[in-house]
Amino acid sequence: MQISKYPEKNTWSELIKRPVIKREEIAEIVEEIFNKVKENGDQALIDFNKKFDGAEVKNINISLEEIENAESLISDELKSAIQKAKENITKFHVSQNVEIEKIETTKGVICWRENRAIDKVGIYIPGGTAPLFSTVLMLAIPAKLAGCKEIILCTPPDKNGNINPAIFYTAKLCGVTKIFKTGGAQAVAAMTFGTESIPNVYKVFGPGNQFVVAAKEYAQNFGVSIDMPAGPSEVLVIADEKAVPAFCSADLLSQAEHGSDSQVIFISIDVKIFNETIKEIEKQIKELPRNEYVQESLKNSHFILLETIEEAVEFSNLYAPEHLILAIEDFENSISKIQNAGSVFLGNYSCESAGDYASGTNHTLPTNGFAKNYSGVSLDSFVKKITFQHLSKEGLQNLAKTIEIMAEAEGLFAHKNAVSIRLNQDNERI
């Protein structure tokens, strides 16, 4: 870990840098994967399963038997936990529905906006060392609530060609329509072009490693939308003298265990809390099974001592973290000052894990500084917004002069004529 005590503001730009990724090399690999999937379809996916995941899979399609068996392979305790999380996530996302409001902008001119679901969406769910069935909840629930007709899920198989049963169970519970055994950049390519088995989709969602992230960005060249630019997971914790070092350490380590390229930032205004948190990290890290990922992640992480909470929030806004935890007593006073963050956790008992699993908010969030200009996934992510307007005869008459003058000033006389011809024709009828 890198420790900085009272750094000058002119050095902050160095402290907010994320771990560097060799994008050029990754881009070449992703382009090659896309080309092979486009040319060879399902067979390319089968070959990539073997190459990248060491899985001998003869068919990327999921059998009905596999889905039905999944329910018996997970405990009743886990099922109940997933169902509880589903209830909370559903409750929060349902609240994002807004009623249609028709606005009369000018007498006789009515304008409004309506939502339409994106017909086909693709969900990428990482497997491997951490099969994220929680992300199925975060993506499939709002997709279903929005009314998406097809919800396609791709996830990599393990070395035995199997998918984690919790992913199957959650997908069925949340209304996923089709599941396929394929992961990595090749899964994104399959959802982009479509294969013999996998339908092409209009928008791709979900987290992943640097190859998945690059694949999602590359997919946009082929008319496919994505949820957001994303990268490795991250958290920034701000602590005052009332913070609990054990809690702060646990939150930092919970993000560090995502992967070796994750980044965590700890800022405190209290020397005692600062030092105790570092000691607590060294203690807790020994008990973690994903210890090797955490150790690597901490090499890219910063522990910073600052003078005031105002300074700490200013630094946070510059960094724009995916997750921001305010482990401070007077967090209410800082809420209005938070400008850039994916999701914010307030007080000593608002652990980041609550948002990851079951509080109700979505855990699919912008990383790598994109919280400056992107929001996390919500119900809005799965819909398009279409505007409508209706002009009565009186409404057009009221706007006619404005439109004609503006159209003529831009040299667009056909635009002007679309108004004039209606008014003149009405005059001829009189």
C-alpha cells in the first residue's frame, strides 16, 4: 500500500490514477476474437471455452435438466437469501417508474415522453473464481420490470463444463429467457453478431475483466449499446475520529478481493484511526481465502491522511469512485457536496456489501473515473424514451411565426413551407 500524509493538492492528480492497462495489446486480441465469432459462430465459442477456460463443452446451450437440477443443488438458506435480495431490489427499482405527464408548452401544443423497453438485452455474468449470481439480480430484475422481451445471459463454464447452480436458480427466478455457456470477450461478440444459438442483442450489460470491458467498448462499433464504460472494482472510504478501524478495513478488503487490478483508497482526518486501520488491514488480510488478489490490489492502493472532511470530499470528487463510504459522524452535512460517485454508503453500519447484495440499490456502477459522467444501472438503462407531440390547428397557428422565422434564418425553406402550406390551405378553404 502507498501511504501519503497531508499531500499538497498539486500532487492529487498522481494519487487518483488507476492501474494502467495495456489497451493496444488487448484491443488486438479482442478484434481477433470478434472476427472468429463472426465467421465461425457456435464453434468459435466452443473452441474459446477450451482455450480460455479449459472447459470441454460440446454444446453452449443449457439443457432444461440443468436448470431444473440447479434448485436442488443449492441450500434452502441461500434460496431464501436470494429471494429476500430480489424483494428489496425489485422494490427499489419499481419506485423508478414515473407516470406520463403531458405538458402544454403553448396553447394547443401538447408534448410528453413515454418509455419503451429495449426488446433484446444481453447480460454478461462473470464465472471463474467468483460466479456473480448477485449480478443476475441486479440486471435481470430491472430488465424484466422494464418489459424487455428477451433477456439473454452468457456466463463461462468451469473446467467440467458446468455453470454455478446459483446462477441458474437466480436467472430462472428473475425471468431470464435464455442462458448460454460462454464467457469473456467471445460472449460479448456472440451477443453482438448473433450465432446459430445466441440471438444478437441491442444492448449489453454486466461487469468483467479487462478483455470483457474492451469487448463491450468494441461492440459499439457494430451498433450495439452498452450499460457504461467500466473497469476493475474500486472503493474510497472517508473516516473521521468516530470511524471504526475494523469496519473500514473490512470494506477496503471486500473490494480488494475482487481482483488484483482492483483499487481501494482510504482517507482519514484522524491519525489514530488512520494508523489503526492500516494495522487492522494487516490483521484481517491473513484470514482471507482470496489473499493473493488482495495483496496485489493493495499495491495499487492509497492510504491518505488529510486535514478536513471538506478536503477529503474534494479529493473524492476528483477521483470519482465507484463506491464511496462516509464513515463519519456528520455525514448528512457532506451529502450535498458529493458530486461524483457511483453509489454512496453513509455511516459506520452502511457496509458496501449491503449495496452489492441486498439493500435494493444496483451494484452495476461506473468505475475508472466514469462516475463523473455516468450513472449506475437503473430501470432507465433498459428503456428508450420516446417524445410525442400533438398540435391542434390553434397550436400550429400560435407557433407558426416562430418556426417560419427560425427555419428561414437557417436557410431551410422546406421546413418553413411545412408550416406555411398548412396555414395557407386552411385560409383557402375559408
